[in-house]
Amino acid sequence: MGNSATDGFRIFPHHLKLEVQTALVADIRERLTVAPLYRPVTPGGKPMSVEMSNLGPLGWCTGPEGYRYQDRHPETGNPWPDIPPLLLDLWSGLGDPDVPPDACLVNVYGPGSRMGLHQDRDEADFRFPVVSVSLGDTGIFRIGGLNRTDPTRSIRLASGDVCVLGGPSRLAHHGIDRILPGSSRLWPEGGRLNLTLRRAGSARC
Ligand code: MD3
Ligand code: FE
């Protein structure tokens, strides 16, 4: 087949061993005591079904002002905690060997959480990929094309799976239809955790 918007999409199933997944959960939980999960509200005023926080110099936030990256937690006003070294290493291997990520969005999905089809367009330079780590319950991920109405395909993302969204896939529409509650015991409260490593600002700042 010819070029497709999902051409730069790579999935690495079971990339993270259980011991690494467990260490990551400990790293994340420690940081969430400093930057607690909160429920974001869309620019249209609807609370999202996913809870969020961020790690690193910049964090993705939404509110009446729209979508943006900011250096403080919107509720505590504190700077975001650091990105765990394990994730920085993962990025240097799969994302970019030279430029580190400056943002890690933490999404937590409960039994009824979903994320509608969207594009990630709030970053300065789309030449950098996004690296996504799935932990806990399996998520039903959907990825389409550059246009919202392009055909989509559905992929299960299980705990320890890592995705790299580079090339044309960087601007592909994507979302999470639902999770499979009870499919993992990794996250103590049950649910799914997704970590997306990104370069939000330009490479030279
Ligand atoms: C395809 N997160 O945080 S991860 C997001 O599972 C987001 O929480 C989903 O979409 C989640 O923006 C999907 C896989 C993913 C992440 C970023 C992408 C797919 C992507 C960026 C561009 C294209
Ligand atoms: Fe996204």
C-alpha cells in the first residue's frame, strides 16, 4: 500500500517488564502526591472523564482559556515534579537521542473514562515524536488519519506496551474508546494509566 497517516506509528508490545512497570508506578505515585490528579475541564466547559497531572518543565492543561502548556499545576500553583529517569531513558532510546522531553502528561482512566478522537497539536515542533506508555488496565485505542472522518482502526493497549507516534502519525486523529476494567492489578485502585512523553517547547529554549 502507499503512504498512510499511520505510517510512523510503531507499537512495542510488552516493551516494559513487570518489574519496570511496578517501579514506574511507584515513581508516578510519589510524584502525584506533589502534583495531584485533577479533573480537567474542556474549553467548552465539560469535565473530562479522565483525570490528569503532568511531570517535567511543562504540563498540558485545558480550561476556559483553551489548551496550553504551562509550568505550574493549575490547582496547587506548584511547579510540576520531574520526569522519572526511567522515562527519560525510554525517550532517548525510542523518541529522540539528542533532545530530552520537556513534558509528560499523566492520564488516569477509571471504568467509565474515555478520550474522544482528537489530534495533538499544542506542541511547538511536530518533528518530535510522542512516546506513550500504557500501564494497568487494557485500553481500546483508536487511530485514524489526518482528517477526522478518515477510516480508523482499533488497537488494544495493554500494560507495558509502548507506542511511538512519529512521522505522519504524529498528527493522526486518535482516542481511547474505553478501558477493560479489572484486566490488570498494577494500578492499586484499578484503572488505566497512560504516560505521554513529549517535546512541547521548541528544541532551543
Ligand atoms: C497518536 N492519550 O494524551 S496514548 C493524549 O491513552 C492521548 O491516554 C491517549 O491521546 C491515552 O493526547 C492515547 C497514544 C497516543 C498518544 C499521543 C499521540 C497516540 C497518539 C499523538 C499523536 C498521534
Ligand atoms: Fe492525544
